[in-house]
Amino acid sequence: ANGGCYLKVAQHLAQLGHLLPAPYVAEAETCLDACPLTPLADVRAVVLEDLGAPPEELFLAFSPEPIASASLAQVHTAQCRRTGHKLAVKVQHRGLRESALGDVEACVLAVRVIELAFGEQFKLGWLVDELVPALFRELDFGLERRNCERAARHFKGWRDVCVPRTFAETSTERVLTMSFEEGIRATDAAEMRRAGIDTSKAAELIGRAWLVQTFKHGFVHCDPHAGNVLVRLRNKREPPRDNAAPQAPQANRVSTEEA
């Protein structure tokens, strides 16, 4: 099945509920974190090629089944050999870098041809204009790791926002190792209510975090779809972490985690 940038286009369409019919949006939403899976053999090959050892040697435990799969990568849980803590290991789909250029050119050609054929009835050229420059940057997980670290510094001192901790020693351009963060999709109001989360306060917190990123730091989360923003209640016994400020007990918690 076609993947990569085709799925990325679908993720963009999933955010256009104000423009597209609901059935189209609902179908596109399945591409947020339930994309086609890469076989375990290919996952092991990427880790071995990039880190010099297979995942079962790098981690105390490594789940053979991914917990989520997105357009560019899939995520496996693992256990840190040093601390025993649960990790999320994001592994890029094998061969994606090699096929991305051809996929992008095909998408651009298709959109331009449809625009010529339908004129004002189809004006989505902006979608590929936005996608093409960003896609190749997204393929560099080293950039994503540095962005996570920068965002964590921006939220230092906040008691209610969590940015996953990253681990440079087991991260490369195609592999990104982070602390595993539990949470409920920020768009799942019913599940949040069942968990005892005040959805109004959660919405206000998310909005405030984005405003601070935008107007104070000029550094924003540019892919805030439902699979990337999680909300949870803080565990009172949870200890403070190196790259995220401690949080008030029972406060709504936002986790800005990339899938």
C-alpha cells in the first residue's frame, strides 16, 4: 500500500473538518495513528543499521508489536536497561527516505492536474506547497529530538505540561527514543470525563500552552493533531523528571508527544 507522503496528505485532510464532508474527515482520521505497519524484521534492520545493535540488545525489553503507526514511522514500547523505565521508540519506516522524493513528485503532479481540470472547484494546491518542504525535515528525527529538548526548556517551571524526555544515545535520524507518556487524546472529551478530567480546564491549558509557544517563544508545535496531544491526571507519587517540571497533584496534564 502507498504510504509516506500519501498518508501525510490524509493527516492534513483529517484537520479540515470545517471544509470537507464528515465521512471524508472520519476516514482520513484513521491515518493519524493507525497507518500500515512495518514488519518487525525491517524495524530491527533500521535499528541495527543506525545504532549498531538490534533492539533486544539496546533495551532491556522491546515490544515486537507497535502501539501506533503513523505516516513516517511506528512506535514500539521498550524498557530502559539503565533505569527500567518504560520508553517509546519511534522507528522510521524502512525505505521511506528513498521513496519520498518520487511520492512527493507524484502528489504534486496529481494536485496540479486536478487543479487545471476543475479550476476554482478544486483549490488544494496549498496543501502540497505546505507539505513538500516540511516532509523532508520531518524525516530527520534528530531535528525532532532537538525540538523536543527545546520545547522542554520553554515549559520549564510549568506544573501542568509534560514534554517527553529524549535519549540521544539511542536516537538517530531514523530512530527516536523517548520516555513513554500515558494519556487520552485531547479530542476525546467523553473519555476524559470518564477519567475525571475537567475538559474545560484541559482546553484552557492547551490553548494557553500554544499561546505561550507562539507569542513568547516563537516556537510552536506545528502538528497538533489528536494523536500528538494527550491529556491525563497527574499521579501524586510521580517523581519530578530532568527535562519536565513537576506538576501539581490532580492537575490536568498535557503531553505533546509525536507519533
